[in-house]
Amino acid sequence: MTVHGKYGVMLQISENVIQDAVDAYYIANRDKFKIQSDQYIPWPKYGISIDCNVTTRLKKPTITLKPFRRFEFELPVEACAVANATIKDVYGNHTPPPPPLNVRLSGLLKIEIEGKFCRHNNRSYLAVNLNDLKVTEFVLSINNASVDIGKRALKVLSTIVRRYAILTLTTNVREIPVSMTIGEELSSVGINSIVLDYKNVDESKKRALALLLRINHEVIDYEAVTYAIDSVGDVAIFTDLALLNLGLDATEIILEGKRLSELDEEHPNNDLYKNLELSDVHFLATNGCFVVQNIEVAIRIVKRVVRTIKKIICTAIDPCNWWCEEVFETIVEDILQLDQIGNVSGTLFPYIEDNALKAHPNLDADIANWAKPLILAAGGLIPIISCLTPILVILSPILLSEAIDDAVKKEKKYKMLNQYFPSANLRIQAKMVRIVWHNDTMGIIGKSNIIPG
């Protein structure tokens, strides 16, 4: 069963994580959720006019992910209306007004809206444009029980507060981001086209936002995208095997000609490792594992070559007309060559341990007997690099904002997600928990953390 609808990359974020980010966005932009207005209400028939000052504040929104593309926001509403009346008698003379009326109101505003992809620093993120909101519910009641203004006056005040609550969202707030930024810089691994989409998914009252990256106009099935976060995580990244194999193609290039000393951080100066070199590297991603189709191992040998060179030296008084002298010179040269000593093949089963991507190797080494102990001892280096690199090649530009070369060189314990949340003064980071496999896709389940600043 496919969970990713054959999209190249799918990032699922639980509703709880999005709510945490929306909370942080509200705190960072609290002043935008408040508006103050003066309203003049004339009643000439009765010789009365009212100057009404209304302060409307929207409290922290609660987000609900609705199928398939809609987001619902519940915003508690608080309002304070101070009314001063001016009264004239039938002759136009002012009469003493009643004391100012101070009314405190509270209620709830519910809106629904679809998301749109926006840009920030050349990266995309999903947000809701509040100019497109649809009001689904608005209720308002008086808080101070000692005040009774009647149903008609309450209706007028409700209309005013409703109007300014909507105006606050459309003119002050304008948009609420519901995802972190996502990169689309993948041309270096053979990707020519990326189209972003999203879908809200649910299962047994659990909801998540699925950010979908369609790669190279691949054939996709939007309806097949389903909820895929398990109980141990609240974010998940799924990569289609076809895209992983593109990453493996890049891995083959990266590993070609690498010495084992470059892959072993613990023994970078080991003389023997310095002379073992990888070549003709071929990988394949399949359901459940990476297949090492071939890694040829060669030892760098310096051979001393003795050559005799014949030189003709002209000794003529007149240029080249009389006689020449032959001189024989012996040249000793060091020639570097690679001596093939065998190849490695088999399977790698990736797993997560202590927030690091590792692999159980099941490798065969068909090599010269004298070199077998050495290669088997160093063989553990090959699985880690070969299984880590394609994932970094694919996911780093999307989710980590890092160049591929920098990501590959990084320490093997790394974040699966480290991305900026626009206008909220925060980043969302996630560490890896475990790997899951679905039909034609590999998923990394993670736990997220909201980081201020």
C-alpha cells in the first residue's frame, strides 16, 4: 500500500506541531490581532447621537485541519465598547447626557480558508491568505452582568465587533503561515522540475498536513496520500524509491575514487586506509534495503620503474653540420597505479540509533585472501556513507537549507528537519526516531521541537 501517492517527497506534520507553530506566530505578532475604532451612531429621530469607541482583540487561534485543503481557525474575541451619548430636545438644546456606557463583550469567531504557497528568501511555505476567509460562525455576548443594553443594541454592537474582527485579520494580520519553508534546489541530483502541493490527512481523529513535492512531472495519485505518522513521532519524511535511486546515482559519483581514510573519521591517518580506494560503485534502492551491486576495492601501489633514455647532444661548431654525441641517461621514476584486489556487494538495512542514521550490513567481499581481513574490518565504513549520502543529497536542500557537499561532509548524527517558520521568530527542528517502509517509499519518523529565534 502506498501512503505518499507516488510523490517524490512527502513531509507530514502533525496538527499538534502546526498548532505549536501558530501559537508562536501569535505571540510574535500579538499586536496585529488588535484594532481600535471610533463609531458614530446617529438617531436623529430621537435627537440622540452616540460616539462609540470599540477595541477589538482576537485571542490565540486554534487550528483544525479539514479535508482536503481547508483550514479552520477558532479565534476567541474580546471587545470593549465605551459609548458617550449626546441628547438634544425638540428645540435643539443639549440636555445632560447619561453616564458613559462601558460594555465588555466576549465571543468566538470561526473561519475557514484554503492554503496557498508563498515565498520567503527564495524558499516556499504554505500559508492562509486571510483576504480569502469565509466566516462560518460568530457569536458575541455581554460579560458585565450589570449592564443591560437590550437585544437591538447588542445586535448593533455585534455587527460592529464582527466587522472589525474581520478587518483585523484581513488588513493587520493578512496571512498565517502553517508550514516551515521548503527548498526546491535539487537540480544537482538530476531533478528538473518540482511542483508543490499539499493535503490534510486524518486517521482515527488524528490529523496531519502532508506537504507534497512532485518531481520531474511524475505520475501521482493525490487520493492515495494517507495519514502515515505513527505513535512515536509527530513528523515524517517519505521519499519515493525512484528519487532515492537518483540520489544513489549522485552517491556513486561522490564515492568514486574515495579512499577509506576519507570515510573513517576515527582513523583518518591510517596508512593502510589511505591506500585503499573505491571505484566502480553501483547502488540500488529497493523496498526495505539498499542493494550494494558492486564496489570495487583497489590498493594504491607505487612501483619503481627504471627507464633508459637516449639523448642526442649536438657538439658542432657550426650548427648540426659536423658531428653529434650520443648520451645514455638512466631515469628512475615512481609510478602510481591501482591494483584491483576485489569487490564488495550485498545489502544494507538502514536504521536509526541515537539520532544517527546507521545500517546493518550484509555484504560479501570477493577479494584476495591477503586483503580480506583488512576489507572486512573497514567494510563497516562503506554502509554508513553509502546509505547516509543519498538521503542527505535529496533532503538537505529541501529541509535543512544546506548545500549537498556540506551535508555529506557533516557529522553522521544530524537533524532530519531544521527549518525556519516565517514571521514567527522560530525554527522547527526534528530528530530521527526510526525508519519505516511502505510500498515503493522509505520513511523517516521523527520527533519535533520548536526552537525560538
